[in-house]
Amino acid sequence: MRKGSLIYNTLFVLLVCLVASCNQTDKPQIEQELEEVGQAFYAIEIHGQLCGYKDMTCDRVLTEQGVMCQLKETSHLRMNLLGKQVFTKGKNEGYYDTTFQHLIYSQVSIDQGGLRVRNKIVVQGDTARITSSSGQETRKIILPNGIHFENGMYKPQLVAKLTQNPFNPLDIQVFEEIKARMVDKSYSWKGRDTLLLAEKRYNTIRVKELNRTTGEHSELWLEESSGLIVKGIFHTSNYKFFIATRDIANRLVSARVDDILFYQVHEIIPDFKELSFMKVKMKINSSGELLSVESLNYPGQKFNGTVENNIIDGVFEISQPRFDGANAPGYPYDYTVDSAMQKYLEPEFLIESDDPKILAKAEKITGNEVTDSWDAVKKLSHWVGTRIKGAIPGGGSAVGTLKTMKGECGGHSRLLAAFCRSLGIPARLSIGCMYVPDNGGFFGQHAWTEVYMGEAGWIPVDATIQEFDYIDSGHIRLGEGTSFHPKEVKILEYETNSGAKQPESMNK
């Protein structure tokens, strides 16, 4: 058992705001470059380590559709994860109106190991059309009135509204391009600061940003005269960027992501896959979705404590039962699902269940001798766990993992979810952390898969560590799209199938 089997693709999450496209159709044709509006070079730090940069330019151009602002960004990030060097490159080109408030066109590309993301967004009226290279068909999203489109360089409208009324928080809906969804954000005025960056003085307003959808807390420093983003700190993910000189590109190091995602507990449980009960005291900083005490209480998992600003502080008790397959839906899946469950049958970002290669492979794996849907899940889980080689960063998406036959836990889990969905079996990711005995015992960020088995509800399986039809009670579930940034972890009690035990530290 190695740490590498635990990793969810946090590296990609850190750059999820970067986007660019697979083709040029519908891209505005530039008839004339009018002027350069601005240029900025940013340093990127993760956990206090200078590990990347982004280079941004903004030009005012004349197109056949009128005058637009063309924003270009390139980003580079270096990380070290479990001794592996991981490089991420991103490109983004967007066209906005001259107020930077409305997006007309965006194209996105992100490359990280075997993961390749290509997205294109075209906005016409109240409709956004999203095309990706992931195998999904073009999707249409109806945009509500007053929606905002963010960019990574300028926020003049935000500065104007907050300076006019600094005592009231500003609540807005923002279209998140890469996942094609609306998120709710709140901005609060925190004062004025003068910053000296790259030998230049900036008079800024400091703004607190709360993403009510993901639970991320951040701070932004915006130049008051232009709305230029001068500095930003994302507290949950330990991510920071600020205007810098270009010579920093020659001084980059690889950020140690292990320091963010793992917590050593100095307790070795050799037969950890047989854990039937565990009681753990934890303090966790999390982002990706808004969490609550209620959401952390889940079949097989009890939580007693507090959740404030997505900081989890309390005690988890985990006792995961094993599903015996009783009354499982037939095959093909014959259990009626309601509208809320429908999304777990559809393709989504990085889970491309509509790709023909996914369906063909799922049908080949299950064959003609499947007794019911649970039997199909076990066959698929066994294939993923035994055939997909563990790798960092791996293929990332379901399609990428199948193509490369390599993946970390996120790749394994997405591929299994995509297989199941392609066959009409509801499936989703579960993300949290897991105990392993390596290096003295630790908890690390992890992802696994849950499948819906009708009357039995959601059943978790972990193909990554070859728990093909169950998960052990060392798994702690936080959500479907969240992250695990541990601050304090202490095992209070545990039990395996061979008998009850207590940590050695409790006996001293």
C-alpha cells in the first residue's frame, strides 16, 4: 500500500480557473488592434513556496461584433507529489465587453501529465454554449439575469460598487466557466491598502471573497483606479498570487503538496483493510463545496462537532457495513430513480460517460453473464482496480484514464463512475480522506466511488485499493467535490474484524 493510491487530483483543482479551447469556430475575428489596455505578470505560491507564474495581457480590439477586450493568459505550475514532479500548463483566451462584465467567447486548455482539458464557451444573449474535447456534446446553459463572468485580471465593476457602498456586502451570481455552472459569491469591503510590488506602488482596496457554493474563503487586493487584481490569497488551498517581476520564472521550486494533503498520526494498523470501526478527532480545512454538520452525518459515518467557514472541528465515528447484494436492482438497471438522481446518470466534467469508448469497454467487461446491477458493479470495480496502473498525476478524467491505463485515485474513481453511468447505474464520486499504515500511519486525501443500489441506497466501493465491493472504516467522507486539508488528526479508538483495540498513545 502506497501513498500514491490515495491522491485525488488536487493539482488540477488548484488551476481549475484556467480554461481554453479545442477549435476556433465562433471565435471573434479581429479586424484591428486598437490599444493595449494592460499587462501583468504574477508569481504563484503554494504553502509559501514560489512554484509558478501567470502572464496576462489585455488588448482592446475591433471585431466584426464591435469593440471588445481580448484577455490572454498563460500559466505554469510546478509541484512535487510523493516524490513525483508534476507540471501544469494552462492557456486562456477570452473576449469581454469593454466593462469586463460580460463574456462573449472563451477558449481554454489545461495540460497536467496525462490530463488534457479543452473547453470552448460561446455566449449569445441568455445562452452559453459549452463545447469540450472530452467527448461530450455541446451543452447549452440558460443564464439568469444579472449573472457575472469573472476574469483573472480586472474587476472594475466590483471596485465601483464596493466603493460606492462599502458597508453592505455585495452578493452576486458568477458563471464558473470550466464546470459550466453558477456559483454564489459574496464580497465585503475590508479597507484600503498601499502595496509595493515589482517596484511599483499600488493603491488598492482589500476585498473579502466568500464562495458560498464551494466554501472557499479568499482575499483580493484590487487597484482602485483600474480594478486590476494586484494580489490574491485563497486561504483553504494555501494558494497565493501577486504581481512580480519576470525574473521569478528562473527561481521556481516545486511546491511540496504532501504537506497540504497528508497528516501523520504515528499509529500503525497493519490490517487496515479490515477496519470495522474507527473514532477519530479531526480539524480539517476544506473547500470545493459548502459543508455542514448535517452533510457529514452519513450512513456508516457519524460526526459530532462544528463546521464554521468550512473548517471542520470534531469527532468522526465510522462503521461501514458491507452490502451483501440483497434486493439489488436487476440488470439492465431496473430501479426507478427520481429527478434528483438523474444527474448521476449523465456525463459531467471529467466523467465522460457518454463517450463511445467508455460504453464499449463497460459492456465488454460485464459480458453476458451478469446476474444483477451489483454483480455488474463488482466486475467493473475489479477490472478498474486490477487493470489501471497507479500513477501520478495519471490520466485525470475517465476517458484519459482509460486511454493511458494509468491513474491516481481520482482517475480510478471517475472511470468506474463513468462505466456505471454508461450502463444506466447511478454512480458518483466520494471525496474525503483515508487511513493507511505507511510511514508510521497517516491520513491522506482520497477519492472512491458510490453506486446507487435501489432500496439499499448508496453503496461505497474503492477500486483503487482493491476493496472492490466495500470500503473499510478508515474512510472519512467529506463530500462529492471537496478537499482535505488536515490541521489536526488523532485516532481515539479503532476496531478490526479480529477484535477491538486502542491506539498505543491511549495506553501510555
